[in-house]
Amino acid sequence: MLDKDGYRPNVGIILCNTKNQVFWGKRVREHSWQFPQGGIKAGETPEQAMYRELMEEVGLAPQHVRILGRTKDWLRYDVPTNWIRREWRGSYRGQKQIWFLLRLVGRDNDVCLRRTHHPEFDAWRWTEYWSPLETVIEFKRDVYLSALKELERFLAGDRHERVARP
């Protein structure tokens, strides 16, 4: 499902622990790391898609997290042409995402990357809030920066402190 501009509706998830560190997942059989994300299915709200993706990719249910905030508007990134399937070229440009900031209220061992038959991640770790900007694939970097900046205020309100920037 693409919008009129060629962007696929999607959600992005920034999951943080009580130390304001964020979940950083390693893609299966790749050397790339990213935040959980996934498409919004027809008839789904962004929040419903977020909970579905959270279960599919991280193995966490709604009771394991608390929503701290979400981006006000869609954030977009273009996928490089050489990454786009040949049959989609000319119509598909990239992703438009609503980002959610979640607080883990469960335990680290509630995370289960193998809840589905097709896991997205084969490893994960907690990392400092701004660290993903250093290692995320280049074409997603601006969206990550925008999401982290916009959602940072919710962390500050939740913990009564700002997250130190690098």
C-alpha cells in the first residue's frame, strides 16, 4: 500500500529502558543495526501497527511497555534506487513513518527475538540515546535524527532530565 507520492506507511519504534538507553537490533544475517519498524496494514491505526510490530520483532506485548510519545507528523525517507525491487521502481520511493517512544516497564528477559517464524533481528543491545545516529544506514539517518529530537522531550518529562547529546 503506497500513498500517492510513492511512500509506504510505516511505524518506527524507539524503546528505552529506565536509564534512557534505547533498544538497538541487529538485522538477521546482516551487519546492520536499526530500531524496530514495519508497515501499517490496511485498516490498522499507527498504534495498532506499532504493537503488532513490537510483538513480531521484539516479542513484547502491550503490558511490557508504556507509550511516552509519538511524532506529530509523518517522517519520510527515500530508499536508494538500487535497493528497490525492479518491479517497484518508478512507483515506490520509500517509507513514511510515525515514530513511537516507549518505556520498557517489563524486564530485559521479556524481550524475545524468536516469537515469530520470520525474525527480523538476531541480536540486540541497549545503547545510548544518540548512538544510533553513528551507525544507522545513511539513508535513514535524517529520519532517525528527526525522531530522536522530537521525542526526546517525552523522556525529559518522564524522567525529569534531559538526555545528554554527544
